[in-house]
Amino acid sequence: MEITRKAPIGRPRGFDADEALERAMMVFWEQGYEGASLTDLTSAMGITRKSMYAAFGNKEELFHKALERYTEGPAAYAARAMEKPSAREVATAFLTGSVNTTTRPGCPAGCLGVQGSLAAGDSGRVAQDTLTAWRDDGRARLRHRFQQAVDEGDLPPGADPELLARYIMTVANGIAVQAAGGATRSELQQVADVALRNWPPV
């Protein structure tokens, strides 16, 4: 009786998808959406275009996955900041996290969520819209957290949660741009400290 061996269903890809996505994230972080060519991406990921499309979809889909990885990895400081017990500690942790992430040794300077879409032309419009929504979501989370602080009496009744959220996000985005321009961690931490000097007293 002849035994036929069936090939395993869903053959293993032959590469580490997690590691490949990490490398793609680094390319987008350093070069932005439009600046990152498919050749740059596949070279860094160590795979062919065919493998990239099979595992991650097109460039746009790969960018979405890379941004998710960035949000859960280098930018996870934002979610952790929201859990701090006071609004001032939230703002402090958010800005310090921004400083540390945008000046992290071994990583591109700046923020994927900011540099990723700067100077984007028509071909980068979708990425630009994605990152605008990403930043707006971050601001909305801050606003919600600061509204909670007002409700709990941690911020004064006259404090404007939307304005405070926009202020913190604007400073964080500025920190990212300055970091990409070569500002040091200590210089940017001083900026963060100054930004919080006038935080609304309870």
C-alpha cells in the first residue's frame, strides 16, 4: 500500500514576520511613508516583494501594521501616561515619553506619527490622513482624561480639557520635530519641563 505524504497546509513563510514588521516600522520611522520605497522596505525586511504582499498586503497596509506596532511599542508611553493618577502626572509622563522615544538610541530621531507624513504629496495622502487621525485620536484620549480630572476636582472647574490636550499634543509634536533636527534628550526634557511650569493649579 502506497502512503502519500501531504504537504502541510499553509507552508511556513520562511521568515520571521514579527522581525520583518519591526524592520519595516524602522524604515517608515526614518524615511516617512513616501520616502520609504518598496525596495528599501523589502531590503530591510529581508524578503521579496511577493513575500511582502503575501504576508502584509500592499505598502499602505504594511504602513498601517507598522503604525500599530509603533503605537504598541515605542509610542506605548502615551497609553501608560493616561493611567497616571493626576492630570499633571499624565501630562508629565506624556511629554517625558515623547522626549525619550524621539531621542532613543538605536532608533530614528523624531516620531513616526509626525515625520511619517510631513511633506507628503498625492501618493502619500492616505498615509497623511491616517497619521492625522492617529494624532487626533491621541488628542481625544488626552481630552477625555483631562475631562475626567476636571470632574474629579483634580483640575480646576474652569480648565479647558480640549485646550490642555491640544497644548500637550502640540508640545509633543514640536519635541518630535526638534529631535529629528538634532536636539538632544536633555535639551528637549528642558522644553517639556518649561511647558509644564504653568500647568493649571488645582
